[in-house]
Amino acid sequence: MRLFAAAALSILLATAVQAQDSGPIDPQRLSDMVKVMASDEFEGRSPGSAGEAKTVEYLVREFTALGLEPAGENGTFLQDVPLVRFQVKDPSIFAFEVGGLSRPLARNQDISVTLQRPVDRVTISQAPLVFVGYGVSAPERDWDDYKGVDLAGKVAVFLINDPDFEAGPGEPVAGRFGGQAATYYARWTYKWEEAARRGALGALIVHEAPGAGYGWSTVIASNGEAFDIVRADPAKDKAALQGWITREAAVELFGDAGLDFEALKVAARRADFRPVALEGVTLSADVPVEHARLVSRNVIGKITGAARPTESVVFAAHWDAYGLGAPDAQGRRVRPGALDDAIGVAGVMEIARAFKAAPPPPRTLVFAAWTAEERGLLGSEYFGVHPTVPLETMAANLTLDVLQPVGPARDVVLIGAGQNELEDLLAQAAAGQNRTVTPDAHPERALFYRADHFSLARRGVPVLLLMALGGGQDLIAGGREAGERWVGDYTANCYHKTCDAWSADWDLRGAAQDVALFHEMGRRLAEPGVWPNWKADSEFRPVRDATAAVRR
């Protein structure tokens, strides 16, 4: 595989964008597009809803008006994504049984569950519970929390994040995983998947905001709704009951079993940790479930490359949000997803507009709006399994997911620093705007594994994510303190909620600058012979190297 040669880089550096300029990216157009997609008419853009139909129609119309060519299936802009939608119904009954007495758990207050088997009801009667620590099985790190425990017919209880997340500098586990920079083992999806692989009846994660990276309100935002791709054997891939319990419920649960939750948290940070049965405590549940198959859609357009049409650069965002929810204090039900992620989709379309104003580049440029990101990166995952352009000759995927609306900044925040050579291009493009690159200030939130670029990263494609949730930018007006204040306020009060709405008071000049960085990077990546790679110690490097011969 070719790496960036010094001569090639010097040529690329000569094309820097103007200082403190968003170039061809127009903040007003970004605002106008978000205003449409985040309007009540689009009903929060939930997959399979009437809001999806409006969203897809709007995107196809805009892609067509931009002059993009279809890059979906059968000569269209659309790629069908077969899904199953699940909805937990009420009354749902959950209880821990202790010494013959039942301790009820209130849905969305004490417990939140996700059910992804196509059955009408999940019934669990007095299932034993087993604490499995962080639930990590990582042979390459000489770590196994399971030690051969039999989980059949039992409910596994997990801590969130990695075993070294809370470790002090003197503990042997310190630095064994990512420390504050979460690995994939930190993710709730991994823990549920591992429980299913080991035959567990259920999997419950103890929610703690520092390790999860978000509050309980984010956990319950789906209100029992879940999606999955259509699977041949769902029972093989999904436990019957998956979910979270609050820290308060967990402390009480462990106490009922005669166990000290805090002491067991410390014990779980040791490699010799062994699973602990919660003696005398069981879980029962009776949960009605609605499930139905549906077909959602990715929307994909392209500009065919003039010289290397089978080589590509992909710009992407997700069009879906959380749809309709319970009324808030003002009676609002629409969760409009203005910044998450209508602003990203608007950015992708602005990049497409800028490229269409110039001659076609040597490589093909792909512009994608994925479905079902909020339901588990399902639209991008489906594209990863069924790509409409070859992944082996995809030079990069550049993903926009949440941009800040509070004005220009002196820097740009990089999610997942240290992964690949695209970071070098980002730094060069930022320098052209007289800006710097700041690594993710909150690596414990595992943002690198929580956005659609991950679906392509796991298949070897070099990726870069811009996401304002990674930390406050150094704003021209107010500095980093003001940037952190915005991140904290948005995350606590608006993320996945009704107040993630368009505002006429936004200042999208900073968002436009960030979008312009991707436009500039895309210009450079569209040149023949530019093949950025993963860093040598990245877990994705071997996957990419396996197809190196295709890129020679």
C-alpha cells in the first residue's frame, strides 16, 4: 500500500484553504436545510415512519437538484435496508426477587430494556444473576472476565466501559486497555453481543454516567423502541432481554445479595477476577413486544471520477433521528434531531454543491445519508455488507455527526486521535484556516465507536469523524470555556430530546468551517495515488493491509 510520500504531501500543502474562511460552504444554506429537516412536518425522522418518507423524498429531490448521479441500487439514489422494528409495550413487569419477596423495577426509571428477538412476549421467571465485571474477553490483552462461567439460563450483569477506566496509576490494569480512551470492549453493544455468544438469557449493564459518557435520559430516549437488521437466527445473536439498570438499583441489588457493589467494582479491575453469583436474588420479567419488518433506505449519490472511477472518497452523515416521544414539559413530542444529525446531512450536501461547481475530480466522490444510525449504525452497517462502490478502493470515509452552532473556533476537535494518516490531512487543512487540531477531550465516551464511520472502519476503510460532542472547541467568542459550556448544556438538555431543534439564533460559521475542512481534504484525497493508511498499532490496519494489492 502506498503511504503519503513527502513530495506528494508538499504538493497537497500548496493548496490550503484561506485563513478563517469556510470557502464555498455557506452557513445560511446549512441553516436553511436543517430548518426543513428538523421541522415538525418531518416528525423526528424515525426509520419506517411517515417522517422517513418525507425525509427520503426531500433528500432525493435535493441530490437531483445538485446534479448528483444515483449511487444506490438499480440506478436510483436509494439502497433498501431491510430492518425489524421492535417496541416494548406496557404493562411491562420487572422485579428482583429477594428471599421470597418481590422488588418491582419501574421501566425507564430503574430499568431500560431493548428486545431484538421477533417474539410477541419475553417472559423470564426467577432467573439467576451473575456479575461478570466488565464482561471483557480479550485474548490479545490476556484478559478474560468470564473464566468459563456457564451463563445458560442466567442474566449477566456488567459494568460499563473498560477494566482500566477507573484504575489508578499504580494498579496493574492501568493502561492495559485505553484508560480514559475507550476501546470497543467498553461499548454496550460489545457487552450484549458477548453475553449472547455465551448463551446468556439476559444482559444488564449498570449505568454510570462517567463510564457511559451520557446520562440516564439518553439510555431511555428510545422508550423501548429498537431496530435490527433482518437475521437468519436472531436467538443466536441476541439475548432474550438486553438492557440497563440504574446505579441505584444495582447497589440495592448487590446489597440484597450480601455484596458490596463498590468493592466488586475494584475487584473487577484485576485480571484474576472471577464471576460472582448474586446468591438469593433472581430476576423475573414479563414484557409484551410488538415487532414488524420494514424497509428503510439509505440515500446515496455520486460524482463519477474522470480518471479513476472505481476509486472513491465518501462523505456521509445520518438522516435519522428519534422520531416522536412522550410529551415534554411544553407538550412537544417531536425529537427533531437538528444537530444530530440534520446539520451533518446539510454539510454533506454543501460539500456536494461545492464539488459540482468544479470539474469532476479524478476519483469518484460519494455522498451518503444513512438510515438507522440511532438504532445501532444499521444503515451504514448494511452498506458495509452490501456496498454500492468497492470498499477496497475507497480511499477514505469522512463523517459529519453533530456540529456546533455557536460560532467560529480556533481549533477543530478530532475524535479517535492516533488512528490513521487522515489526521495529517486534517491538520494541514486546519492550518490553512489558521486553526489547530485538538484531540477528543472525552475519550471515555467512546465516540469513535458510536458513529457510522465505524461500520466502514471495521472493514478497513480509513475514516475520520467530526463530532462536536468530543469536547468544547476554542471559540472565538468565549474561548474553550464557552465551547465546553455549550457541549455540557447540549449533552445534558437537548441530546436526543425535543429541544434539539433548529434556531434562528444559531451562528453556523464555525460549523461551515468544519464542513470546509472535509471539502478541502476531499479535494486532496480525490487525487490518484493518495492512499492514507491506519497507524501501525491500529486494530484496523490488518484488515486494510489484506487488500493492499488492489490499490497498487
